[in-house]
Amino acid sequence: MNPVWKRIENWLQAHAPTAFAGLNGPASLEQIEQAERTLGVRLPDDVQAAYLRHNGQDPDAPLALLGWEFLSLEEVVAQWSIWKDLLDSGTFTDTHSNADGRLVKQDWWNTAWIPFTHNGGGDHFCIDLDPAAEGTAGQIIEMWHDEGSRPVLADSFEAFLSAYADSLEAGDYLYDDDYFAVVHKDDV
């Protein structure tokens, strides 16, 4: 994970220094273990390695990850807890997503979907630790709170960050002051 992070950091330093400065320092192993206990999961090795480099970002800094906030472990647990409370209260009873069911289960939300980004509107990129039969544990899915698709964005956290680094280096993203974020060039 360190080489992938280094590529992202280099781009941010050159093109979005305030976003770079907003990345948090590393999480501790104890913080990772505490989050895992609360979430009831073991995070994949690549996710652990990523958080050992950066424990998310300062929520007041420019959005550094595809225009979304990269959540600290504390915020991962907080966002997950909101969804778990909704699930436990029966909010999603008889409500299903329109995921294809082959790669991603057709749940509206699943306690093994671990949000690691937030767009401020209840939407997340999640680590899917309970995939459907043809999916891969640790795949990255996109989850919108009011829309039923649950597309797979990458097979792993490392693949997700690597594709992002590729896109940064290819010039597909830029920092935009109006959005206060690193955004895709087609969105400005």
C-alpha cells in the first residue's frame, strides 16, 4: 500500500497541497483492532495497511478521495453505526437493492459493508466483506442512500486506490476551489 499511497501523496502535494495537508497521520494497531471489534469484522490486510499510512482525513480539509471525504476509523465506525441503527430498527425490512445478486447481495444495507468515504449526503464507498457468491470479499462497492444500485468499483482496496492513482497521474482529476475537493475533470 505504501507505493500506491506515495503516488497519491505526490500528486496531492503538487496539485492540491491543502488536500495533502488534510490527510491524517497513521492509525495505530490498537485503533484498527478497536474498530474491528466494534464493526465485528477483520479488515483486509490492504485496508489495514492503508490506515497504517493515513487514518482518513481532517473533515475540514478539502475532499481528497474522488471528491469524497476519506473517513478516519472513528468516522468509519460512526457512519457504520448510523446504518446499523437503521437496520436494527427495521427501516430496511422488505427493502432490497437492485444489485445484480451475483457479485453484491441485494440487501439495502449490510453490516459487513464498511463505509470508508462519505459525500456528506449519506452515500459511501464501502468495503464489502459479505459479497454474493461470485463476488470477492474486500471488493469496493458504491452505495447511495436513496438509490438501489450497488456497483463494484474494484476487487480490493488496493486496486481501488491504485486505479485512483492512475487517474490522478493521467490528468483525469484536478483540485477545484468551488467544490473544495479533488474532482474528476468532467465534473467542473
